[in-house]
Amino acid sequence: MIRLRVFGLALAVAGSALAEKGATSSDEAEQQALLQLLAEETEVATRTRENADFVPGIVSVLSAEEARALGARSVLDAIALLPGIEVNRDPNGAATLRVRGIDAFFNSGNVKILVNGLDTSYPVAAQNSATLLMPLNIVDRIEVIRGPGSVVFGDFALNGLVNIVTHAGRDTAFAGVGAGGERLVGGSLSGEGGDWKWQFDLTRETSQRYDAPGRGEADETRNYGALRVARGGFALKAAGLVRDQRRLVVAAGSPIPTLRTPKEHTKALEARYDWRFADDDRIGLWTRYSDADYAGGQFFVADRREMGSDANWRFDRHHLLAEIAFGVLDVDYATLPVVALPPNLPPPAGRRPASVGTKLSSHSLLLQDQFDWSEQLSLTAGLRYDRFADVTTRITPRIGGVWRASDANTIKAQYGEGFRTPIMTELYDSGTRNTQLDFESVSTSELTWIHRRQDSLWRATVYHALVNDYLGPAGPPGAGFRNRGYLSSRGIELEASMRLGDAWRVTANLTRIKTSLQTPTPISATPPKQTIFGTPDVLANLGVIYQPSEQWTLGTNWNRVGARAVPPQKVRGYSTLNLSAERHFVAVPGLSLRLALRNANSAQVTYVLNRPIPNPPLILDYGARAWSIELGWQR
């Protein structure tokens, strides 16, 4: 089969090159190119370990090492290096993504955020996950799906998916300081004994002004941890986040600032057991538990319990994936925007105020087949069934193909759908449970051409996404929400990466986006298309990495975010320049010193965030220049 033959050839050539002491520079270049191809394997597209070129859909695999060389310090900084994604920060410094121009001011842009495959966020609470702010020091790579990922990963993977993979089999230690009173410390520890293997990653970051808009004061502490333990067919994973803040906020019309103490505490665990058979066939049982405690402008306390079984099985030219899962979301407490009911008037039968705890159950079934039609052509078809209590049921399809036209050229095409359930704010905005809401869903068609040589990679993607049953406010706060329109996004994403000699590497990408929204009204069932607030017309990156010797790595990245429409005007775009220099000390193996400068050109970085009617969009200043110095060690 094509994927196995390519991987086998890569391993054979790499092993042969390592065995030959007198290998030529051409042989070494080919070896490095093939090893790089293997390094871009991912599981997020189909849950089967394959190279990103050979899976349907648009998947980017970005190594933390490369992102750091280009000046990135956090996962959010690294994602900004990819095409089609604009990064934003809200007034509390939390991160959100705008993928392919499709906006959402909460839920991290309707992008599902995972750590080692674990869902640590609670989008139903309308919260942006601070997991995106994790320092890259404990990260191995970041896997990103642009476009819907719901067939494989379910609810809230509407616009995409981010899987943060922490270190494995590595020991590290690091400490650093930076602008805004930033302090960073942490490390990774791995080990094995008998049949046991384990990895533990932990980092702590504090700051006063580093994550605040307008250079304001914001005392903040963030702690991240991840644990993986395995023995035979048994595996245990855990991940957690503790974020605490102290912010002075000046309310409109009041000269006196008030102290706010937002917090985000989440953790997730998964235990599973796999029975493995020949040819990597397996059947697994798993159970998951997670909980969340949010406080700030609103409060949310909940836990989620899930259990299920999945299987990967090969026969003939088919590779089947099947999963069945059951889950319960138990909301203990939630104070969300509500309108008070008249005194002594109970809620209508079957409905509850948002502050009263409730349980939402769900179950799902997934079937997917990867079929190798020939050595050049493979097809993937998937179907997912979901049922959510008090919402409705949904069947989500996906079909894609990968054609290896030649050794250097690959063409991929896919049609896929994604969805999200209504969140607590949408369900309870009117003060009682809204039972009229349906899923918000997206249908995406995309076509990609990939040209790969041993020293270069070129990729071009065209796509069209249509968000159906767009969820939005029915009027001012308290009027409730409804499925009220259609959002369309079209665009082209161009990417290039090349090596120039032994010391230089250049990466570049350019994205053009056009979005529009149609919102039916009682007067017009087919209103004119409207420009989406805050969507940039262009996104671009140009990065250069220079390694003159084993001791030095120098890097720079130029990032461009185009003008954004905020009718009746536009918010100017901005261009930032990030710089990085890392020195490796030969006398102490594994020891390095790294300096980084974010926004070295002091650009006026502004983030535009939509808010529910009648609130105007927020335009936030995050343009401060920021420096950092880190001392690290690894083996």
C-alpha cells in the first residue's frame, strides 16, 4: 500500500545512509528530507498514524523547535505561523482563533483544543481556553486541522482542531525572565522500569503586564501539567491547567477601577486498555473524566464523564475505524446572562434558570473506512451519528481522496461537515431553557495540490465553507438566541518551505479570505450578504532560519494581518517582526541560552473581537514590544 511503501522506503534509505560512513552530501540531503517526511506524521485527521501529505483534509504539523526558532514562545504564537488562521486575545488575555475568516468571540473560535488527545476545555461555558497560551518549552509538536474535524473528534470541532503534543522520552529543565515582569520555570522528566514507561511535563509562568491589553496591569499565574504512563496495553493520560488573575478594570462611566479575579481551573484524565493483534489491529476500551471551575464575569462549575470503545482493523485494502461513546455533562453551577423572571413566578414546565444545575447526556457512533484503491489512489469515507439530550440528533458525513500523481506531486480533495451544540449562554439567555435551538453546522469543500522535493515543499489549497443555521442573538440581551442565518467563506492558502544550502531555511505562506453573512429577518427571507466584522482580507508569514554552525540558531518571522472590516469603517492591518537567537554550549551538552524579541518593530497590534448585539466590537491594543531570555537544558 502506498503509505507503507513510502514510509518503508524512507526508513530504508535513512538507515542505509546512517550505515555508510562515506555518504555524500547529496545522500545526506535526501536522508534529511525523508526523515522530515516521517516527522510530519499525524493522527488528528483519521486517528491512524500517517504522514500529513497522505491524509484527507488540511493538516499542518509544526514542530515546537521550528516555531521557537522563528520567535514563537507559546502555542498561540506558533499557530500564528500557519496559513488561514488569525490569532486574537480578549480583554482578559485569553486566546481565540479565527479560522478561514469564520468568527466566534468565544469557544476559542469554535476550534477544539486538545492536549495529547485530551479535551481540557469546556466550550459549552463560552470560555476561551488558556491552553493555547502554553509555553512551547514542554511541547514537542502542534497538530492543526483547518476546517471541520467533527467526524473524528465530535462536538465543537466546527472550524478546526488543535492537538498539543508534549514531550515524550525527554528530560528537560528551563527558566526564563521577560518583559512585563514575566517569570518562567519548568521541565520534563521521563523514565522506564520493567514494562512501565512514563513522562511528566510541568511549567509555571507568572507576569504583571505581559498578557494585558493597552499595557495595563494584570497579575497572572499559569500552571500547566501533563502526564503519560503506559504498560503493555494499558495507558493513562492526564492534563491540567490552573490560571489565576488579578486585574484592575474601569467600568464605563466610572472613574474608579474595580479589582477582578478571573480564574480557569481545568483537568482531564483518560484511562484505556488496548488489545493488539497482527498488523497493528487493535480493540480498545476507555473512560475519561474532566472538570472545570471558571470565575470572572460569569461562573461555571461542571464535570464531564465519558466511556466508550474503539477499534482499528485492517483487511485486504481497507483500514476501518469504529467507535461508540457515551457521555454525561453535569453542570453544578452556572451564572450566565439571564433576564429575571417576575417575582414568585416559577419557570415554565420543563425549563430551568441557568443558575440551577443540570445534566446533559450524549452518545455517538463513528464509522470510517480508508480504502487503498491502488498504489496511487486512496479514499476515505466517514459517518458520525450524535445524539444530545434536549437538542436533537445529527449525522455528520465526510469523504475525501488522496491521489499521488507522481513521486513529487500529490492532490487531495475532501468534503466534510462539522457541528457544535448550543452553549449555556445561548440556551439560557432569556432566563429559561430555549428548546428551539438546533446545531450550528458547517459544510466545507477543499482541494489541495502538494509538490514536495528533497529540499522544498509547495502547497496550494482552495476551499469553500458554508456555516448553516448560524447561531446568533434574536435581539438585545434577554431576547434569546436562534439559528438565524448563513455564513460563507471562500479562500486560497499558499505555502512554501525550502532549504537553501546547509545553513538556511525559508518558510512562507499567504492567505486570501472572503467572508459574508446572510441573516433572514421578518421583512426579508433572503437579505443581502453582509461583510463579517473583524475578518482580515489577507494573512501572510515569511520566516527565515539560519544555522551557521552547531552552536548557533538565528531566526526571524514577519507576520502580516490585513485590514479588518468594522462597518462603516476598517481597522488598519499590522505587520510584526519577531526575532530569535539561540546559543548551544558544546562544553555542556544539552545546555542552551535563548533570546527572543516579539514585535521588534513596535507595530500597532490591534485585535478585533465581535460581541453579541447590541454591543459594539472590541478593538484591543496588544502592540507592546516584549523581550525574553531563557536558559534551558535537555537530553
